[in-house]
Amino acid sequence: MSQETEADLPADVLPGVLSEELHAELVAFRRDLHMHPELGNQEFRTTAAIKERLEKAGLRPRVLRSGTGLLCDIGPVGDGLPVLALRADIDALPIPDMKTECAYRSTVPDRAHACGHDVHTTVVLGAGLVLAELHERGQLPRPVRLLFQPAEEVLPGGAADAIESGVLDGVGRIIAVHCDPRVDVGRIGLRTGAITSACDRIEVALDGPGGHTARPHLTTHLVTAAARVAVDVPALIGRRVDSRSGLAVTWGRIECGHAPNVIPQHAELSGTVRCLDLAAWRQAPDVVHAAIDEVATMHRAKSEINYVRGVPPVVNDPVVTELLRDAMTARRGTDSIETTEQSLGGEDFSWYLEHVPGALARLGVRTPGDRIARDLHQGDFDADERAITVGVELFTAAALIDATM
């Protein structure tokens, strides 16, 4: 993928093309983040590194009140022009980096940037540096806000706290990218409407009198009750909501009993609730509660339910999705865009879209021809670093095109 300077481009081509020098600097910045991953709300080193580079460019970033994460405005805010926000998440995951023969693998035990947040952060940083130069030359039509958000991986996500601290004040639209190891570098995936799933967490405690397995009729058989909750609740939910909503409970943990001849007095289940539809997600707690209570009562078990709200689905605004399409087309042509499917993963970018229109694009990070099947949240995840250039140029083009808000 060649790197061109603006002097090499025709006059009608958008400015904001990434130079080879800045690309090399951003790759080094990303690798430094990759080597020093930090978990949600602990991203102090990451925050300091971003702040230092923005200040070096003459910008005035502000650390969020949570102590990690930043926002930084480019161009005058408050003069009546709505702001275009570029959002990046900056936290890592609590898993080991399993890559071998990689000079920039994580140096922190059981911590890894296995979801590409280091790439997202570097893309927004790079876009900010380019847009700051364009603003100095009078070529930025709208103010832009860089938003580096902490704790995306921590339910219900750091976005909610960031919004409460005022990061959306004056914002008219917000855009973001997320790495996709199924899409070749140089391409993005777009989808109008829901592009991710809602994701909540559920914890269930079942209690009742236990006893000897020789006399189950004198007990509440909690092993059976837990098994029936695990099997019957997902089936009941599937018949009580529109199947097109994709509302589903998936259990990840069941604990019950300690001995083969003792019926226990306590059982626990925990799992996730995922949903493709925003309206059904709003109904999900009541529907799930009712189904669990019904099955537990049938087996004479007392149920206690802790339903933890996570994130709603990311619902891409059609106008902002078209802005991303126009921006990518201007940079790399229509062949660089593909239609992406809805993911069952959760993303707290959705909280911003409860307040302002926005859109999330899938950023291709797979090296063309690579036959190794990589996935997010896996210890061997890595990205083709040419994706940094693609992301920067996508965001800068969006900022230059977006004069219709």
C-alpha cells in the first residue's frame, strides 16, 4: 500500500493524506501501547502518552474526570457549528499475549491489546494530528473532538461515565471504527442500523432445603432446578418475544453441590443476555426475570436474580453511515467498502448513539492472503498496521466532507 504526499495528488483530491513519516511514527506509537496494555480505568500510562503527543502538536487535551481518557478539540467549539466527534477506546483485556516471534508483544503478564484498541487509539491520534495541521491552514470546515475513552471492556462501559462528564456537549455527530480480523486491510465494513448486539450480564442464585439423595422427595432438588433453569429459560424466552429480535440467554457458569450423595441447598448460574433489537433489549429484564421465576417456582426453588445492564446495540444512523461511505469512497474508491453483518458482540459506543447520531465502521486489519484465522479477544490477535493509515484517512475525509450538519 503506497504512501503518497499531498504534493503528489491531483488538486481535486481531499487533503489529509498520511505521510510516510507520520505513518512510521504512528506505528511506533501503536507498538508502544501494545507492549504496555492497561485495563479499564487503569489507563494512566496510555493517557499520559496520548496527552504528551497532542500537546507536542500544540493542542490542549483535557483528561476526563475519571482520571484516565481524554478529549481534545480542534477548531473553535461553541460558535454554533456542531462538533464531529472521533471516538477511540483505550483499554486492554485481562488475557495473556500468546504471540510468538513478535518484537512488540505485551510486556505485562496476563494483559493484552487483543481487541485492537491500541489501533483505534492510534487512528484517532493520527487523525487529530493531521486535522490540526489542516485547521492551521484554514482547511477544516467544522470543529472536531478527539475522544479517547477508557473502560470499554468493563460493563456497562466507560462511555456512560464519559457522557456524564460532558464529552458530548456541542457534538452533532460521532464516528468510530473497530478492528475486524475478517476484513482485509485497505477495506472497511459498513452497515446501516444495528451493527452490534446488546449485551447484559445475569447472575441467578437458587436456594431451598437440601438433604440426602436417598430422600429427594423431602428436598428442593436444586441440581434439577438449576438444570431446568439452564435449559428451559432460553426456550421460554424464545417463545415470548419476537424471534427476529434475537433475544437469547447463554449460560457460562453453573455451580451446584459438593458430594454425589448430598442434595445441595444452594446453586448459582451466570451468563449473558444478548439481543439484536433495541426495543426488545428494553423489555429484556422483565422477560428474563419472569421466565426464571416461573421455572424456579415449578421446582420449588427460591430464586434471586441480579440482572446487570450492559450495553444496547450499536444502531448506525443512515446519514452518518453514508458520510463514512462517502469518505472511504473519496480515499480508496467504492471497491474498498463491503457490507458487514451484525455482530453478537457488545460495544459501549452504543451509549453515545442514545444521545447523538453516529456510526461505527469495521476496519479491516487482515493481511490479504493470510490463512491464519485470527479473532478478537484471543491471545494471538494482531493487526496489519497499514490499517492505521486507512483509519486516519477515513476519519480525516469524514471531517472534511462533513459540512452538512
